[in-house]
Amino acid sequence: MQKATLGAGCFWIVEEAFRSLRGVESTQVGYMGGHTKNPTYYDLLTGASGHAEVVEITYDPFKISYEKLLEVFWKCHDPTSLNRQDGYSGTQYRSVIFFHSPDQEEKALKSLKDLEEQGSYKDPIVTEIIPASRFWKAEEHHQKFLAKRALYLKTLGYKSRAR
């Protein structure tokens, strides 16, 4: 198993993009890249901790490639929006790839370069690609947040209007 750690805005939304992919063994949301030890969600809200909201993905590289994870990463947010995603703003919502090995760094840099060369975005990509640091797991109620809410609504008999 290998780990990938990605930040692309609100970690609840990002986790859902990866959680059910074939080859992804587990996901957990948390904080990385800052200076505050043992940060809480409230520490992040101020922006003073320096951490980003991230998803740590444990995956089987024989079932899903790191490149495929990066492909999903680029598609699940706007990498040209500096410190802002889906109505959330602040450095804690920055677009960032935390690499765990030289191989991951190389693949991340290549994927970014390929997107730039393809002209996939009209604005410059602002995604950081930096070494992984300590991962701080977010509070339990943040884990699989959207999936838990969907299950809760289902138990109440809520039926989606989506068709």
C-alpha cells in the first residue's frame, strides 16, 4: 500500500472524489503543511495554523496508479483559484499536492506540466507541489462526513430529487 496526500478545498468534498475509487483502500481527512501541533478544525478556520485541509489516501498501486489519483485531483477542483474553492476561502483551502517520494514528486510535476502544455486552463495553475510533512487526522466527526450524512438522510426516508 502507498499513501497520497492531496488538498483541493474542503476536505469533505475531496474525500468523496476518492473514497470509492477501485484500488483506494481507505481515506481519512486531516491537516498538513502548517506549524501548529495537533491542530483542530477550529485552528484551521482562523488560517493561522498554516495547515491545509487534506485527504490522505491509502491505495494499492497495482489496482490504481498515482497518475490516476492525480487525474481525479485535477478534475475535482479549480487549481487556478488561489486559496479559494467552492465558496471556501483561506490558505487552508489551497490546492496542494504533498508528495511522499521522489517518484510522486516527479509524477506530480509532470502532470502539472502536461496540463499547462495542453492549455487545459485559461488561468495559471497555482497548485503547490511540496514534500509531505506530518499528517494530523481531523476529528472523527469529519471523517467520511458526506457519506455519513447521506446514510443518515436515507434512514430518515429522504429521497433525492436527482434523477
